[in-house]
Amino acid sequence: MSAETTGSRDFQHWRLRFRAWRGRRPFWAGLFTIAGGVPIMYFPYANMHLGNVTLAMSTTAGAGSLIIGVLLVTLGLTMWFHSVVRTFAGVAAILLALISIPIANIGGFVVGFLLSLFGGALACAWVPGQAASRGQADGVDGRHARRSRARGRAGADNRRYRNDSRRQRREEQCGVTRRSWTRPEAATRGKERGRGTRPRGSHC
């Protein structure tokens, strides 16, 4: 086994585990909420350099922006690791996104506002997947069983038809139509033809 094969199997294993982990929680809701909190708490403390000119975008609401951003990141992680409170986390994310408009540089220049709003809406709308109920599973098994029985009956009918056809061809080759005769007639004709006993090796 080569190293490339081992590496590809390990990658496939971790990819499947991550997919299963992601499917049991509002993953995208948490991701959008975290991504929305980052620009909200980053822009008030960032400096933009234009040549030799430095523009400081910090405002008097820098502490408020930092708190809103940290809360949004915390809510996003809560959606991932404690999805039971996803509705509360989604509503809180939507409220913080709305509050960030007047406090945090128009919600992180609208980028953080939109991402947080979308993430909160996804968290409120997400519901865990439900496994098939016992009745549905029994119904599926019953349908499979009925189909299997129908295929079995069809196969038996086909075998019976082939056997009948083979027997009919053999009787036609022997010149005897046993189905149209009664037993006394068959015995009489057999005696007339001198076939009281069936010859050895004969199929008739």
C-alpha cells in the first residue's frame, strides 16, 4: 500500500466524519454569524494606509463594536456546539446585527450586518433531520417483501410454462396427445400399438 493511497483514505475518512458532524447542527448559520462578527469588531480598530497618509477608522463606539463582534462570534460557536439553543442564538444574532448599524460603522460597512442577519435567520429556520419512523420502515420492508413475492411467483410461473412447453413438444414428437385422452382410451391404443410397456430409453 503506497503512501498516496493511505493519505487519500485518511482524507476520505476525515471528510466523511466532518460531513456527519456538519449535518447534525446548523453549520452554515454559525459560519455566517462568525464571519459577520469579524468585520464588525475589526474595522473600528483598523488603520488604512494611503501612501504616506494613515487613516484611523476608530470611533468612540470602538468598545461597543468589539463587544458586538465578540458576542456574534460566541453565538456562532454556540450554534455549532450547542444547537439546542439555536433559536435563541439566531434571534440574538439578528438583534445584534441590527444594533451594529448605528454603533459599529454601519454594521462593519454593511458586510458584517448582512452576514450576521443571514446567519441568524438560518439558525432560526434550521431543524434537525428526523430518522424514518418504525411505521415507515415497516411499510418500506412490506413493499420490498411484496415485490420479492411477486418476483418469486412470476419466476415460478415462467418455470411452469417452460416445463409445460417442453412436455408438450416431447409429446408431439412421440405422436401422443395424452391430455386429450382418457385413461381407458390411452390403455386401448397402447395395446393396439403393442406398447404395453415403455421401451427403454424412450421419452414417450
